[in-house]
Amino acid sequence: MSSSVRLPALLCVTGASGAGKTTIVRTMPFTTLYFDSLGVPPEAEMIAGWGSGERWQEAMTAFWVRTACDVHRTKPVVVFEGQFDPKFARAACEAAGVVHAIVVLDVADDVRRQRLRERGQPELASDRMMSWARYLRESPCDAVLDTDRSIDSVAGELAALAHALTRG
């Protein structure tokens, strides 16, 4: 890429279902790419097309990073929100030369289960989801924020991280 091409900074926000990612990010004044808007194909399709669900996730994460660079290059910051593995986001951002921060939003499992029941998705409050949440919480990232507090408080911390990215 030419050095005259300006790329946005990318704030990558991940977390397991029920962490509050979408609720919090929607309150923020940044262009946002929602990973879930791609739709998640059946596992058989992921395996047929990409070899595994993990490889599908890696490819789609790279797709969103390229989209941020190609479509939103005039924005100072773009937020990338969804359930993705932080290692895939970091690799895609580094390959694209994008200034970035990776933030995991997290909440205690009992709070997660309650939120998922309240939004009518109790089936997501599974052992598998709790394991995914633990994996994300323990993954290398720039920050882990507990969302068992006010939306404004968490959004304020995310906004501060986003603004810090633009100061280099």
C-alpha cells in the first residue's frame, strides 16, 4: 500500500455472547463493523469452504479488517465488534499495517447466563459459551473490561482507547 494512503485505526471489540458488546458499541460515535452481520454458516459449510470453523473465523476477521481499510479509510477510527479470536484480529491488523487495539468485554458467568435468558437466548448460556468466554478473557489483548457496570462507563473506557489510537 502506498504511504499516501491513510488507514483508520481499528478498535477490535470481542467477547462471548452476553458480554454486552453490541449494546455498548451502539452508544459510541464511531463507524462500526459488526462481525455477526456476515451471518454464521452451518459448520458443514465452514468445513467445506475453509477446512474448519476456526479457519472460517480467521478468514472473516481478515475480511473485516480489509473492509475497514478499503471502505472506511477516511475515518480516524473504526470499531470492529463481534465474537472473534483476538489472535486473528491482531494478525490481520498487523498484516494490513493498521494501528489497532484489541479489547475483550467480559462479565461473570452468572451475569452472562441471566442476560442471555432475559434476551430470550437461554440456549447460548451453555458450557461451551462459558469456555469461550474464559478463553477470550485469558487471550493476549490490550484490555479486558468488565461490563457488569453502567453502559456509559464501559463506553467511556472504549472511547478513550479509541482516541488514544489516533494519537499514535
